[in-house]
Amino acid sequence: VQLVESGGGLAQPGGSLRLSCTVSGFTNDDYAVGWFRQASGKEREGIAYISRGSTYYADAVKGRFDVQGRFTPSRSVVPNTVHLDMKSLKPEDTAVYYCVVDLVERYRILFARGDFDLIAYWGQGTQVTVSS
């Protein structure tokens, strides 16, 4: 299984970026794809994932408009590709962003428990830096 992320880079505060993740080699079509981020010196943070057409945000993010309202995962029209659209970017959004994949039920359980490290497949990460 290979996950290739792209779209990271430098953005100005208030700007937008679109991250993309292309999944290959996953033989089962019933998989969930999500996004995490990790800022320097901080713990990894789950953002959201897409599973069977629905989007699920991490409990730590849910209800926080400062994140949930600005970060939107979606499936691309390109097969096996998902996006994370980020708007109104802030310096505190600076982090390495990871695309993560696993079977639907396994992803749901591990995500809900916070056992992120047990989710099977991780991309290499793409750096997002928000700075003027």
C-alpha cells in the first residue's frame, strides 16, 4: 500500500491550501482515509476521516469551529484520491500533515479509541507552514 501526499507548502495567514492523497495498492475497496497532523514538539492530532461517503471529525476537533469549520476532507473525482481543503490558515496550523488509511471498521474503532498508531497505513507526510 502506498500513500502519496502532495499540496503542502508555505501559506500566508488567512490563506488556503489543498492537500491531496492518492492511495494505491489497497486491495479492498472498503477503506477509510483520514488526515492527521503533528506540529513540532506536539502530539499527533487527528483531524477527520472519510468512510463510505461520510465525514467524521476527531472528538478533539468536533465542535471547534476554529478547526472543523476550516478543514474539509473530501473525495476527489480522481479515483483513489482524497483532499483536505484548509482555509483561513493560522500560524498554529503549521505542522506535518499525514494521510492515513485502513479498513473501514478497523479505522472507526481505532480512531474512536485514539489508537492512532495502530492505524495501518501512513503517508510520508507533507509540511504545511503558515507564516507571513
